[in-house]
Amino acid sequence: MSDDPTPICPLCLRPIPQGAPQSLHHLIPKLKGGKGGPVVLLHHICHKEIHARFSEADLARRLNTPETLRAAPELQEFLDWIARRPPEFTSRVKGGGRR
């Protein structure tokens, strides 16, 4: 019997391999009363996308579970795109860099 300790990202549902960029996401933002509240481990790219698309108020009020985040229409294009990437994939933030 083998237990696979590799966590699964609750946003994109891909594995988070050891060494892949990852971060903890407060389901209720700390500034909105979530300090010490529940957190989930996400790929860092998934975490960045959440905060690029939604305000802290939206996250606290209506997008405070992995299920509601996954169902958000604003994330569907990203989720379709990231599903085709390997679990260790990382990318620069959109709009970054020199023009």
C-alpha cells in the first residue's frame, strides 16, 4: 500500500510536486478577518491569478471556498489554460517585464 503525499491544488486540481512554487491562500483574506482562519495550499501561479482577478472584499464575501473559486466565470479561461500545463509549470505575471 503506497500513500502518495503529493498535495493536490484545490483550484486547478493538479498535483503540487515537491519543489514546485507553492503558497498558502487564506480563504478569508487576513485584512477581512481571516487571520488565523482556514488556508489552502495552491500552486503559486494559481494563487497569483486569484489575487490578480478578485478584490479582497470579493474573496471574503463570495469566493471563500475552493469550490466557489473554481466555479467563478472569471477563472474559467485560466483553469482551462493551466490544465494543459505540467504541475511544476510557472510563469511570469501577465503584463510584467519590458515592453
